[in-house]
Amino acid sequence: MDTSVSPRGETCRDWLPLGNSGSLRPFPAVHESVRQGLPPTRTTGGPISTELRINDRIRVPEVRLVGPNGETVGIVPTDQALKLAVEADLDLVEIAPQGRPPVCKLMDYGKFKYENAQKARESRRNQTNVIIKEMKLRPKIDKHDYETKKGHVVRFLGAGDKVKITIMFRGREQHRPELGFRLLQKLAEDVQELGFVESSPKQDGRNMTMVLGPHKKKADAKIDADAARATKEQARADRKAEEDAEREAAHAAGPVAQKKERRRSENLDPEIEA
């Protein structure tokens, strides 16, 4: 087979004869994987754009126009709507492309995008994620360890987090589930001012679990914590200011009192002085 090179650098295997004239036409483009005997690969499209069409990108012949203040203008040709946008120094934005005809509004598109970004940033800042803390206890926990564990549970509930309490049984303790049940009930009663039983105690193999939910929401607990921190910092600043004022007043009153001269003790042996 002739493999001479065409003017575009292609071989004759890539060209087909055109009728009886003897001239050649290019062979339809074939993917390289097909040339090598592999199954053709499917290319995926790019990401779908979520940007609104504006101004010259709007290709429909007519639109339902809404004014900059929300007033309905009616169905007008797209060219006329673009002319109104230029006269008002605004953008023509397609806000409802699924309409028949599409709904467009006259607005400042740059300002519109900026305000939407600000709202999204504010919503992310105010978004709270509920975190489930876990505390593990033994059925025969002593009093000191119980108070320590309870302190952690109180701190978690005060911060607006849920707490999962797990009682771990070992050996013969598995035949005494009432010990764990009573311990969970006691803990729920001790922290009832801060939380409530969201999930009742239930046996799960060698463990018994219970979930406590906070009375305060995460956002409210965060606000209270920030307020308490600000109050504490203000009290520390006031105390420091008072100490500085007392120190300055003492310096202004006069010289600092001289230290009393130390004298020899009368109980010393006179022979030592000699």
C-alpha cells in the first residue's frame, strides 16, 4: 500500500479516493484508540455553568422584562430590552430561563453577585455543626472518677454538643445490665439542668449506650460563651486599671517609707559582741 505523505503530513492510508477523478479526500477522523484496536473512549463534558446569561449572551428573540425596582414591563423584543439596559446603565440579566418567554431583569449584575457572595459567606459563618462527644464509663466506677466524667459531660452540654454515654461491661458484669442502667439514670438526673435524654439506654453487645442532648443550641451556647469571655476580660482590665491608679497615687503622695533598720537582737550573748 502506498504510504506517501500528503501536503498536510498525512499518509495515503488516511485518505480516500474521490470518484474516478483520482483525487483524494481526507478519511473521517478516527480516534487513536480505534486505530490501535482498542474500544473507543467516551469523553466527558465540562462542568455545567451556573452563571446567569446577561446582555448579548441572551439569544432569544423576546423576553418578559422586569424593571430595576421589580415592576413588570411586559414582553418586549430582546433588542429593545438591551437598549433600555444601556440607557439605564444597567445589565439585562436572564433570571428565569425556563419561562416562556424567559424572564429578564434590569439590574447591576456586579452588585448582584457581590451581595449574593456576602449572603453565602454570612450563612456559612452562622452555620453550626452538631458534634457528638462520647464518654465511656464502667459499671463499678468510683465516686471520684464519676465526678470527673460528669464534669466533662456538663462542659460538653454547656457548649451545645450532644454526648453519647457508653457503659462498658466485662466478664460477669454482662449478666448485671441493671448496674449500667442505674448509672445512666443517675447521670441523666445529675445533668438534667443542662441536657435531656435524647436516646434512652439500650444494650448493644457488651456495651450500653445513651445519648444526651443539650437544652441550648450550639449558636446560643457560643453567644453565651463569647459574652462570658468578654465580661471576664473586662473585669481583668478594670482590676488592672485600679491597680495602676493605686500605684500612681502612692507615688504622687510622697517618697516611699524607709525600711526600718535592723538592730542586733538583745538575746545575743554579750561575749559575741565583744
